[in-house]
Amino acid sequence: MYQNINDQFGSATRQFADTAAQVNQLALENAEKVFGLQFATLEQNVNAAFAFWGELAQVRDVDGLKNVWPKGVQVARENIERTISTGQEVFGRTVKTNEAIAQIAKGQVESATATVQANAEEAVKAAAKRAK
């Protein structure tokens, strides 16, 4: 009797550990991709800003500033667009990862339900045999 319980507990523990490993792997892969996307965007934004600041540092008069100013506005707009686009992509990837994790959890719940139902049916059959 105790061996059966120990086997069931061991099986459930292994299944939980496997599921936790899958979930952690998905979460880490998502974090890696998200970090990479955000870092690449930050790098592009910084490069564009420093390029503009380099041009701005070479300006010596008001006419030069008038010529450079629209480029600065353009750089700022592109940086904002790039940041928003990256944020949307990060959000989309995170939603997909969470959906995958939810599917794993759903599978585990369905598996546990099926196991409990099978054990309950087996217990009912055994009780019915004893009653006869």
C-alpha cells in the first residue's frame, strides 16, 4: 500500500519538476529575446543621438543651427518610433510565451484530472467487487 503511494508521489514530483523546467526554459528564452531586442534598440537610439550631437557640436553660427535643428527633430522622432515598435514586439513575445506556459499548465491539469478520475473509477470498481 505504501509503495503505491510512494510511486504516485514520486511520479507526481517528477512530472512537476519536468513542467517547472519547461516553464522556466520558456520564461528564460523570452527574457533573453526581450533583453536582446531592447538592448539593440537602445544601441541604435544612442548611436543616432551621438551622431546628431557630433553634428551639433560642429555648428558655429545660428544658420548652422537652423540647418541642423530639423535633423535633430527627425532623430528624436525615429528614436521614439523605434522604442514604441520594440515595446510592442516585446509585449507580443511576452503574450505568446504566457500562452505557451498556460497551455503547459492546462495540459498538466487535464492530466491530473484524468489520473484522479481513473483512480476514482478503479476504487469504485474495487468497492463494488467487495460489496458482492
